[in-house]
Amino acid sequence: MYNYHFRSSPTRINRDFPNEMESLRSQSIKIFKTALFQVDAFQAVLENLSLKGNILRIKTGSDSLKEWDLSRFKKIQVLGAGKSAAPMAAAAEVILKDRLGDGLIITKYGHGGRLSKIKIIEAGHPLPDQAGCRGTRQIVTRLQASGSGDLILFLTSGGCSALFTSPPPSISLKEKQKTISLLLKAGAPIQDLNTVRKHLSLVKGGRSARFAYPATVINLVLSDVIGDPLDIIGSGPFFPDSSSFQNALDVLWKYRLIKKVPTAISAFLKRGVRGLFEDTPQPGEICFKKVTHRIIANNRIALDAAAQTARKLGFKTFILSSQIQGEARELAKFYGALARERVQPHTLSKNPVCLLAGGEPTVTVTGPGKGGRNTELALATAIELNGLGKISFLSAGTDGTDGPTDAAGAVVDGRTCTRAFHKGIAPEDHLQNNDSYSFFKKAGGLLMTGPTGTNVMDLHILLVR
């Protein structure tokens, strides 16, 4: 059975807080944890996939089902990639039991577990590595060997784009790593990033559907992308691609990277534009005829659960949006403005207020420091909140990993910067150097969860008493 790190290791937070703020911070963490449990990948699979006799059923809507008679299939296997692949696969084993032949999934280092029939390979994220390439080759071999009598349950979750990786022969892994790294540092949103990834891959952008056809494919998806676009989540390995080689090339021009990426990358994309390489499969191709997709969890579900908990705690609660994006530092100004508005005497109400939002901001990296989008947003917001009382702000990734750090994010309040100053720590300097993780490690406020078993973007929780 899968070993849940998050369930066995309680959320921890480095603290040095006045007692008056302890309640708000604790409540924000409670709201966050409740949201995580509602989008738990293991439970999400159990709630959307079921087996009764020979009939495998998947929810296709609130009141609709699609069914497959398993007696018609010679072999059933589970494949997939992503940070939540292990708990999803564990649930698949529980549902399919002895009907499952075997399987293979790729997940991020530290996000694995113990499964009975399904092999787990751990690999690099957000930059692909050789372990991911080896695992992808094994999955492709299984897809190519499948036939019309086979059923493939594919599990897609955030991180699939990096973990499920197979660059074309003319591009080395090192060249692809450098390209992805440049896009990440430039603050490219996931839509642009995955447009490039799809056109530097043999398995993304619907190409995996070509390998699998004529097998039947059920693709269960945890969405980590704003708006839940199936062609972007995990770079859409089984979904028709709406982008082209020209679009990928345009992304490099957009971020002024065309002369910074390796020559092999730009040359490959330009040859693709000229039609020298087959582009990703488009809607209507026969390879998609036997593929069924189901999104089983997303950011909105997490926000709804967070709102329910906040209301039980006595907060007047508002969900601002599940589609927050943009530069983290600019977003901090927005949250700061909301907070200042709420603490004005003429806007104060008898009930404390909780403002919730979700999405995936970006960070343009210009400094040498360490941090992720959530700790950067939290630090920038702390600067905006400086001096305000009875207020807290939490920003955290639902997967438990914020960028290249071991933190999920951070929690701040109106005295975070003041406490830092008293310790000789300069918030503005750390922000300028993109060194938010180091700031919170010294000043206190890191939110540490470990791998959570899910991945539906970020949650932002602003509490005002």
C-alpha cells in the first residue's frame, strides 16, 4: 500500500510569533490542510473510478458515467507520470485488484511509495534527467506493444511535463534542460513553457496517443493548470495539440531567448516550422478515437473546501478566483491593497474576513538567491502588510514543494518585517535577490508539509480579524 508522507508527518511551521497572531496563523494552516485533503489524489481516483463485477466505471459529469466491460480486454495496465502518480496508482491497485496486470509510473524524487504491482521510477523535476528519460522509454515500449485488446489507465498530474520526457534524437537532454531552465528563470507561465516542451518531445502534445493506438486509454487527470486545459496539463500526452512549431518558436522570441537557447533547439524548431518534422497530432486524428479523459481534482475544488472550513471557523469568506496568475511581486500589491481596505475603520465588520484565491503566479529570476513563487509572494506581501494588525497571509503550493526548495510556502503577518528587522534581516534585500526561502528560514514562517499526495496549483489565504 502507498505510504503517505503527508499523513504521517504533520504540517510544521518555523515560528517566532506573538501570541496575538498565533490564532490567525494556525487557522490559515488549518484551512490549507483541509483543502489539501479534499483534493487528495488517492481519494480523487476512488471517487471517480469504480469497478462493479466486470464493469469499470468512470464519472464523466456530476450525474453521468462511462463504462467498460473488462471481460473484453486481454490486458489491463496502469501507466503515468507526475508528482501525484504514486497515490493515484495506489488507488488504481485498490480498485482493479487482481484484474490489474502490472504498470509503471514516473514521479518526482521523494514522492514515491510502495506499490504491489506497479513499478515506480523517481526522476528529476522541474528539470528532466536521465532517470525520467529511461522511465519514459519503458512507458513508450509498453504503449507501442499494446493492441486493440488492451486497456491502459494513464495517470496524469502536475510534473508530468518534466518527468515524462523524451527529446528528439537531434536534441540532447542537456540542451533541453538549459532551454527549460531559461524559460523558468524568465518567468514564463505554464502555457508558454509547455508549448515549447511539447515541440521538443516525442511523447507530449498527443504523441503518446499515436503510440498507444489502437488500445483503449482512460486518462485520469489532476489539474495543475489554470482553466484545466487538457492540452496543457502535463503537456497533453494523450490530447490533440492546438499549438505548432511556430508557436514554440514564438515563445522563445517572446522572452528574448532565441539567441540564448542552444543552437540545436532553435534549429530543430525552425526545421519543424518548414515542415521537415511532423508536428503534433491535431484534433480529429484517429489515434484519439479510443481515449477518454477525466479531470478528477482541480484548484476550484480545493478552494471550495477551504471556504467551507473558513466559514466554520467564523470567517466571512470570499473566493476571489481560481485563476490567479502574473508576477508574484505585482500580485503582492493586490493582496496588500485588499488587506489595507479591510482594516479601514469604515470597512471593519463584526465578523473576521477570509479572502481565498488560487492559481499559479510566476517569478522572473534576476538574483542569486533561493526561493519559489510562494515564498516570494509571501515575502512581497509581508512588505505590503507591514504595520497592519490582526492579519495573516498564507501562500503555498498544494504539492508541498515550492520551486527548488523543501517548503510548501510561507505564512506572514503585519509584523513579519518588524521581527526580521529586529534580527538584523532586511526583507527588501532578500526580495531583490530572489532569496525568499533564506529570509523565512532565518526570520521564521516557512510552511513545511513534505509531499502532500496532490498537486492542484497554489492556494492564497488572507485572514483579517
